[in-house]
Amino acid sequence: MRTKFALPLGIAATGAACLTYASAYEARSFRLRRVEVPVLPKGMRPLRVLHVSDIHMVSGQRKKQDWLRRLAALRPDFVLNTGDNLSDPEAVPETLDALAPLMELPGAYVFGSNDYFGPRRKDPTGYLRRDDGTRTHGPENPWTELRDGFDQAGWENLNNARGRLKLDGCDIELVGLDDPHIDRDRYELVAGGPDRSADLSVAVVHAPYLRALDAFTAEGYPLVIAGHTHGGQVCVPFYGALATNCDLDRKRAKGLSRYASGGNETYLHVSAGCGTSRYARFRFACPPEATLMTLTAG
């Protein structure tokens, strides 16, 4: 009788230990990823870009807020925020406060679905299933307050829009889409390709759906920056992400890769993000992160 129950009890204990690790430790184990991307014209000095994504702030998350504030000590040349800042409609003031030191720097942003709509309780294993396009939103978030805070700080609003940053003699064009995950992207509003008068053009989107990546790449943007995937959130060591929560392939769930479409190639950087939904507060083999990207001459 003892042998009969030993295996299931052992499996249950292992599962409980993994869940405790994933929720109590790894989901709060913030990291900084560093990558180098050779996309600048020859002769230009390197530029450092801090990419922050998928904060999913819940009121009272002091450790996350303190970590975000400390990122300003990196002194990047500019900041890109690729959305899903909220997971609590009451957390806008704390989100803006945590990002305040970074908002003193030049920056730009796009929104994700969780900036517009609050989370709702659902099966947490839904991340692991293929996205069927079905969307059931929670209550509307006070996203205009978040937008106004970013705008007042001087950050460029790239939701289906173009922006420009001029940094120490370098002219950076930024082109963004609103979130494809909830069909708010309107590529026709930004179509036309990079402005050839700019030293560098960068495309920005929250969710890296293939229709957005294909359009940006085909038009010749050398760098596309996105979030949304949480890096898979639950990964298997030596295998990687189990899902991306969009139609992007699993191997590109986080980090830097090359992406091809329409006869062109681009660098694609996808952040694993630094948060989770308030109803799925766990990560496994996929720590929360921000990325310091060093852009160098190609």
C-alpha cells in the first residue's frame, strides 16, 4: 500500500515545490538583459536603449517599483516602453511613480491590451494553448491617465503614430502600432517605410503578431521592438517557451533574433517583460526582465 501511493505523492510534492518557486521566487527575481544590435550608420557613436515591457503593475508591488526606479541609474540614451503597464486599475499612480526617474529621459511608448482593460479571472494555463482570437475583456482601465502621464513627461506616443528623437546629433525616427492583440493596429496610418532623412528608424509594437512584423520588415525597418509574450512565462529547460500568446514562433519568444519578410531582414527584439497578470503570478525558467540594448554601427 505504501508503494502504491509513493509515486503520486512524489509527483504532487514536486509540482507544489515548482509552483512555490515559480510564484514566490522567480516571478520576483528581476534581471537585466544586455544585447548589442549593429544597426547604426558607420561612424556614429553607440546608443543605449532601455526596453521595458509588460510591467503588469498591481498596487503594493514595492519590490518591482523599487527595481524599476533603479533602472534609471543605467543612464540610457532613451527608453522604449512596449505596453501592458497595468494589471490593476488602481495602480496608475504607482506605475507613474515607479517610472518617474526613467520619464526624465527621452522616451516613447505603445500600449498593450492590459493598459486599456483590466484583467479578469481565467484559467492560468490559457497561456499554454494556441491563441484562437477570442477576447473577453475586463473593465476598462484609466488608460488616459497613464497616457497623460507619459505625454506630460515628453515621451512620444507611438500608438499608430510616428515620432522623432534627436539625441546628441543623432536623428532617430520611431514608428509604432497600437496593440494587434486586440485589433487596434492600423498600419495604413504609418505606412510608407522609414524616413530616409533619419539616421535610424525603429519600429515599435506591443504584441509581435506576424502581420505587424511582416509589414515593418517588408518596408525596410532595420529594428523592430516588441513585448507581450512574457518570454513564454512558463519554459522548459533546454526546450524553451511552450507558447507565445500570439502567432510568433516559440523560438522568438524572447531576446534578439533575425526576421525576414518581403525580401528584407530585420533585427527583432522581444522582451520577456517584468510582470505577470495578477491572476497568474508565476514564472518558470523565464525570469522577469528589462533589456539594455546597445545600438552600434553596422
